[in-house]
Amino acid sequence: MVDAQPNQTNRGSNTREMSKPTYKKFDMDDSSAAVH
């Protein structure tokens, strides 16, 4: 999951997103928007 994230700085926020089953639906571009 994190491998799809080019931004390693967002790993902390992404970890929180992993709790959501919808996280898998997010693409690299969408995941950035999810952090916001």
C-alpha cells in the first residue's frame, strides 16, 4: 500500500487511512487528496 505512495512524508497520514477499507480504492493521486 505504502509502496504506491511516492511521498514518504505522508506515510504517517497514510497509516491512518489504511484503517479505512476505502483506502484500497484510492490511487496515488487520490490518496494525496485523502490526506487532506
